[in-house]
Amino acid sequence: MNIYSEVVDGLAGWLNFEMRAKRDNLFSEAYLANPLGQLLNASFPGRILTEMQHPILADKMQGPGKRPQVDFVVTGNYGKWDLAIETKWISKSPTLHQDIIKDVIRLDLLVPTYAREGILIVAGNKRDFSDFFEDNKFKKHPDQPSSNPLLPIENHTAGSVRFLPTSAFRKDIYNKALKPFRGVEISQIIRLQRSGPFPRNPNNEHYEVYLWKIRTDRLKEASFLPEEHFDI
């Protein structure tokens, strides 16, 4: 088990302990911050910082409002973060699928120039994960056997979010996900590596955690401006 898997396995164990202690009514993305911070602090030598301004998107934003931030970073050497982390809680939000794609893009923008590695940690109830994966916005197209789910799951530990060329059935969710990135060059293809779920083989009452890592073992893909290819 690598260091990232150890962190998310520890987070899954904490969630299920809290469930047994009857505190699962408090669960949310914000509720993950304290245990995740402790696990990161125990696992990495760098400082653990939260809600750091995104070095690309914060500078691009104009007008009033909160600047885009990164949920967690682990500091490193030479002015570069060792690790950037975005987190999500599996909720009933109608925008959850596009919000997760936004987080994947935000991480990919950081790697490798601003952060050595980037990971997305998603936690929630197993039953809610099943609903999330079975949603048509996530599943592969029923009439296109060669299509892929939104993120790699089940037997696929590696996969990609492919914006160009665009599959017609993904166009709507990508239009929505890409709106905040107008004027920002993003990768045509973002390659991901999955770990999890943790714990293994939970029942429907349990909570589980997945991790998707931005792959750094291949050259960065060509970039594009979203407004030139999508309705944003």
C-alpha cells in the first residue's frame, strides 16, 4: 500500500469509527478537514496548509468574490508544493459530477509546474457512491461499447478525462464544468490513476473513500482554450 492509499484507508477507517459513534449525521466535505489534515501531517515531512489560493485561477479571476483555492497542499522544496489535494463529499447535489470534473482540471493545472503531484479524494456512503456511479452523467454510453465512465472505476485503475475530441454524450457536462476556465489553457486529455475504494468490500451502510491521482508518468497533453470548443 503506497502512502496515498494509506492516507485514504485511514480516512475511511475514521469515517466508519464516527459512524459507529453515531456522528454520521455530521458528515460533509468540511467534516473531513480535521482527520485528513492529521493523516497528512503523519505521512508527509512538509507543512500541511489549507485553502491556499490557486496560483493560476486566483490571478485570472476579476472582480469581487472569493479567489479559487486548493483544499490542501503539502509544502516542498524550490517553491513547489509536494502535493495538492482537492476533496469532495458524495452528496445529492445536482452539480456533483461537473464539480468533480472541475476539481480534476484544477489539479491538472497545478501539476507539474506548481505541485509535484495532485490527488482528488472523494468520500461518502457506499449507497450514495452506487447512485453516483449509476447516474447517466457518469456511466459509459449504452450504445457506445468503446466509451468510458466519467472517471476510472471497478476493473479500470487507469483512465482519462478527454475533452478533445469530445464525445457528444459528454458535451453537456463538459460545457458546465468548463465555464470557470474561460481564458485558461487546459489539457485536452487528463490522465488519472485510481486507488480504492477503501475499505475493501464494505456493505451498504459503510462509508468509503476513493482517490484519483493526476498521472505524471507521461508527457503533458496538448492544451486548448475551452471557449474555442465549448458553449461557455
